[in-house]
Amino acid sequence: MRLANGRAEGAVRLVDSWHLDEERRTGRTSTVGFATRVGGPIAQLWSMARRRFRNPANTSVMWWNDRLLALYEGGAPTAIDPDTLEAQGTTDLAGALDSPFSAHPSTAPDGTTYNFGVSLSRVATLRLYRLGERAECVRSFVLRGHPLVHDFVVTDHYAIFFVSPLRMNGPSVLVGWKTPLEALEWRPEEGTDVYVVPLDSSAPIACFSTDPFYQWHFANAYEEGRTIVVDFVRYDDFTTNDFLSALFERRAPEAPADGALVRRAIDLDTGAMTEATLFSRSCEFPRIDPADAGRPHRYVYLAAHSTRERAFGGFDELVRVDVETGRAEPYALGHADFVSEPVYANGYLLAYVYDDRARRTHLAILDADRPHRPPVARCGFDQPLPPTFHGFWRDAVVTR
Ligand SMILES: [Fe+2]
């Protein structure tokens, strides 16, 4: 969606990956995905052996060095033409990438952007990349087992990773028996590993083991002396994925979504941690004003479920949580059947809202500081859009 001179222009395009093109031509699935089977175990094994992995570039986008990149944590970024939304193929960022590239880049207070990728081969290796004028790998370390690492967060001096006890049974994937999703095992007895990775690559990496929990997304983190404060949406286990699977397969989930916004304080000297709940109702997609990244923030913006009954479906509410007072205020969105991640843009919140009765999606523009006010504008598509994971806003995109 482009907003300029009092007008909104919208366009939608699926990322034209080589495998989508192939599927359109042949009418069948022939690439292995995170949750996608090719056919029986033999066909799956054959696809695995030929390394025919899907990269739907469907998780988020970023703008880096005048390039629009669509991101997927299981593969390389896909370059997108910002004018036509045409996919221009995947890129290894001029040879810098030696792993997949996560969909969650994070920017340090000094303005430097980082991202990471986890390669799953004999061992799981996490690589941290600094995205300056050029991309470069600045740290690399081996993780315990074959975990799933979705997001991370950067402070002045550290990159923080929470690695949950979610382990992939590699052999069952390699022989075509299971998809990566089916091969994930929750092992609470192993606890969550908290990695504190100094951005100064000469300093040693610390790893603290703590109670088992799962997290998709961080809101923010910052340093307070020798303590790191981290706000994130926490789950007790990985049943959040059953909820998401049901939602995207249009089945009724067995249990409601149950993420909660929490604050964890990590003592860098002892590894001791405390945790407090900031917002207990089901929520996800925490965002802040990007000007506060890596610094203390006052507000966290979230997509949420207004009631427990609603927590069996899409998010129907946007909420602002004041982390100082604990006060949570819903935005006056009006009727909403599926609300996307709220993106903070120059004092506004941007979110896609799907209305099931009208079967249409619109972009709601809200005054971030006045939750009780109805949207400043609603920019409607004349069609429904598929639910999205993440959004990104850029001021004054210069088209080429
Ligand atoms: Fe995500």
C-alpha cells in the first residue's frame, strides 16, 4: 500500500518463486516445504535428495541498500521490484550468506541492522550477519540439537536468542518420513537456552539454561547496567503451532491461542532470570516505535483476542500496553475478523483488517497515541487478502 498526497494505492502479488511457477505449470506439488509433502515417503525422499526445498518468501520484508527483500527463515531472501512487485529471484547478498536468512532482522540503537540464519545439517549452526554497506557474517556458533529459532533482538552490545527445547528429528526428515514440522519434538526437560552474543566478536558468548518456554516474537530489549530486559510473547509450550496450523487449514483449533506479553530480566553475571507478565490476554506480533529499538520503551503494540471465545480464531483487536503502568487499551477498530501485526509509522499504527461479512480487507490507519479514536483512514482493497505474518513501513520510498 502506498500513501501519498492524500491518496492510497494498493497492489497484491504472490511471490513468483521457481516452485510456484512449476506448480502452476504442472498442477502438482513437487517441492518439500516446512509443512508441505510432495507425496508418499519415496517422492518426499527423492525431493529431499535433490534438495528441492520451497522458499515461499512469505514471512516478512525488509528494505536494505535500496533493495526490497522478501524473507523466509528456511532460505535465502528474494529480491522484489518495489514498483511492479515482480520477484527477481533469491540472493546470497553478494556472497555473504552461508545459511538461510531469518525473516526477523533487528536494528541496534546505533542504527546498525543485524539478521541471523540457522543451517540445519549434521549440527545446527547459527550465523549472525551485520547488514552495513555490505552484509557480513560476524559470529557463528553451534546450537544444541536441531532447534527452530524464529526471532532475536539486539541491544547496545548484545544479540539475544531464546532457543526453546524444540528439536527436529533430523533423520526422519532426511529419509522423507516426516515434514520438518511433523519432526519437531517438544522436550521440556531440556529447558530453554538463552544465548547472549556480544556484538564485539572478540568477546565470549554466554549461554544460560532456564525453564522451558516457547516464543515466536520479541517486542524489544535493552540493557540496564549488567541486566538485560527483554519483552516478548511467551508460550508454555509449542501448542501455539497447532493453533496456527488449524487456523491456516481452516479447522477449529483444539485449544485457544495463549501467548502472553512478558518481561524477562537476565542478570549477565549470574544468568539468573526473573519474569513478570505485562499483558495476560492472548496476543501476538508485538511491535514498538522503532525509534526505541534497543532502548527502554513505554508502549508495546499488539494484535490480540478480545475474549477467550475469540481466541479460537484470528486476532480481532489491536491493543496498546503501557509497560510502566500496566494499562492496556484496545484501539477503536470497529468490526474486525482478522487483524494483522500493527506496524508503527511516524505516530500512526498501520494494520490490515479483514472483514468476513464484506469479504474484504482494508488498511486501517490509527493514531497510535489515541486508542479510543476510530481510524484516521481506512484504505480498502476490493478483495480479501490472505492473512499476513509481518509488515514493514518505509517513509518516502523512492521508486526507480
Ligand atoms: Fe515472525
